[in-house]
Amino acid sequence: MYNILILYDSIFGNTEKLAKAMSKSLEGSYQVELRSVDEVFPERLDDTNFLIVGSPTRNAKPTGGLVEFLKKIPSQGLNGVKFVTFDCRLAKPELKKHFIYLSLSWFLGYAGDKISKKLALLGGIKVAPNEGFYVNGIEGPLKNGELERAEKWVKSILAQA
């Protein structure tokens, strides 16, 4: 059985809502711990064999808090730990209203992609591509159906892993 840590950072609460929905959907089937990035230390990862990490996309990157946390993980500190990443991002109709975000996302990518690269460099094993969940407007709320999609996504990933 997997010892799962869902680790997230959130600015407007959207990424937190997704992480909580994922955690709740896995209760009873897996041993799950849900933590904000400011509530966990890198040493906590020693007991984790499956990591789910999420962040809002801010200027094509994860939040500063998540970036700082990842820097504290020792080199190869995630050897053998399976992981997936997710992020919050503007829905495409919203991107058109915010040209700078559209430009950044097309050229620079999303938060989850960068988190995934860092976790792999630390020895983690990526088991699925990053998943993006959509918000309406820069502060949200989440688009209708995104919480349910997050629940289905995380269950399908773990069923395959």
C-alpha cells in the first residue's frame, strides 16, 4: 500500500481545494497525508513512497514557497519515490483576456511541468504527465467540474501505478 503525501501551495485557495478533493477521494483506500508546503519539512519525505505535488501557475512557475521547499530536499532525496504533479492555470478563454499570461504559458509552460522536472532531478519517478486544472479569472474560482475531475484523475493514476 502506498504512503501518499499530497503537498501543495495555494494563493487564492484553488490549489488547496483540489488537493483536499484528491485527499478525500483516496481516504479508505490509501494511507494519505495532506499538507501545505509550509506545514512539512523535507525530512518528512523519508516515509513517503508516492508524492502528489501541486501549485498555482504564477508567471509560468510554481509559487516561491514551493520552489524554496524543493530546494531544501537533499540531492537524490526522492530516490524511488513515485510522483505526479498538478497545477492551476487560467482556462483558455481567460488566457485570451490576459495576453501576457497566454504568452508566458505557451512559451514557458506551467508550474507542474517545472515541479516535475525538479522532482525527477531529485531521484523521483514520474508516473504520469502533469495535469492542469482550470480557473476562471486570475483568482478563480475553479471552473465547474474541476474538483470532480481532480478526484477521478488521482484515482486513475494510483490504479495504474
